[in-house]
Amino acid sequence: MSRGDKSAYTDKQKRKAEHIEESYENRGLSEKEAERRAWATVNKQDGGGKKSGSGRS
């Protein structure tokens, strides 16, 4: 998986990052910086990209 590839994230994680990114943009951050911080936040909260499913953690 190349850097910047979001395919390992669940739809819920992608929606969460989108919402966080909008919040950062509303505070005056650039779009690029808001996106970077949003994904950093998702990674910190959820432990990185992962698929949901039984027996996965």
C-alpha cells in the first residue's frame, strides 16, 4: 500500500475523517493541512486503517 492510499480504511473511518477535516477548515486551516490533521486524528483514535469484521482487532 502506497502512502496516501486510503483503501485500508472503513467507510466509517472515512466519514469521520471527512467530518474532522471540515471542522478544521471552518477554523481557518488550509484544505491540505486540515486533511492531514483529520487523518492523523483518525489514526490516533482507531489505531490506523483496518477492515471491520469478526475476529479482527
